[in-house]
Amino acid sequence: MNTLLVPVGSPKKALNTLQYAIDLVEGTQAKIYIVKAYGVTKVAGSLKNMDAFMEAEADRDLENVIAHVDKKGIEIISKSIGGSAKDIIKRVAKQLKIDLIVAGSNSDSKIFIGKIPGYLIKNTDLPVLFVPRNYPFKKINTILMAIKSGVISREDLLLPLQKIMNLHKSKLELLRVITPNSTDEDDNLDEGLNKLQTNYSTSINETIYGGLKENINKISPDLICVIRRKRGFFKRLWANDKVYKKDFETEFPLLVLKGSE
């Protein structure tokens, strides 16, 4: 995990997310980029002074976030950019060749994943690690990965998971959830998954989420991993860029890997 990106909205909420990202890669040579978008004016004249003011405010927010975390020797690079947060984060992630986006929770009591991280999950090929609000970092001893199909069509899809496992010497509890629309092909387990898994189990449920809820207490993971594919539960879940708690919620950090479209 060489380069991580942490989008910053509210500085107060970003503190925990940035600290989690730091703790995740502690002891490595990784770099963490933190980015904050600010609005820009579209008219000439005196109002253009607002751009400089908003940029300065965004810079102060980033400085404040960095000042209140334990950097633990990790290099942190900050940048404020004018424009749409969604477009900026997507563009910066591509330009900097980001390996992992680490995003935090929404303040809305009804929403589990807000529109910015939801948009990134839906509209980039990058893995996104979502950290629930105020979740303190815990060594990732156990990862619970829930899949509907054992078929992996992207060669590099498992690389972020593998890097986290190597860094934290994690074990992988692989759960295949058999749903009503599962096929015989789904029974095939990818060679890469087979090599990574420590234990393999199956569960019969209506959705992957149902399988997770049924098995999560038995496993007590430190991280949950899922694959967002072209079809299925997680594709529908992110249809509107945000995820409501009534549809999906977990108290653990969630790593979303991007499957082939």
C-alpha cells in the first residue's frame, strides 16, 4: 500500500479517518494524501476574492487535521482544490496513482455511507476502505470476506486485500453466500482467493448482506471485505451514490473491491 487518499469534508470528522489510515500503514514507506475541495465563484469582479478566502479556509482545515493526528512517521501531503468534490477526488486519485481511498462516515443518522464515498465506490476502479464514525483502529487480525461467486475476472482485484493481509498478518475468513440466483459457475473458487483464504464456509441467504449478518458474530472480524460487481446486491445498493442504514450497515470497517463491469 504505497499511496492512500483521504478526502476531507468536515475537519472534525476527518480526524478519525486520517488516524485510521495512518495506523493502517504504520511502519511502511506509504504516503497519505489528504484533499479538501472548496467551492469556486463563476463571476468576475470582487466576488473572485471569495475564491482566495475559501482556499485559505480549506488550507487551514487541512493544517488543523494534520496537527491533531499522530503521524507515526508517515508522510502526509495535503492539498485544497477548487471545484466539485466528486470530480476533484476522482481526478486526483488517478493523477497520483492512488492504491486505496480511505473515507469516513456521514453525520446523517439515516445514512451509512454518504454520497462522496458512495460516488467513489460506484465511479472509480479503486478500492475504497470505509471507516465507521469514531471507529478506533484495531490490528486487523481477521478479515471476513463475503462473496456470492468465487469467480474473479480482474487480475489485480485482490491485490489491496493481499497487501493488507501481508502487512497485518491477517487471516481471511471466506464466506460464500448462496442466494436464490446463484449459478453453478459461482461454485468455482478463484485460485487467488483459494490461496488467501484461511477458512472457507458457505451460507444460504437471500442476499450477501443477509449472509454477513448471520455469520458476523461467529467470526468477530476486524475488517469486512466485499466485491462490488456489475450485477447483484452491492450494485443495487450503490445505485444512488449513498447507502442508507436500513439497507446496509456494519459496525466494522468495510473494504469494497471493484469487480469488472
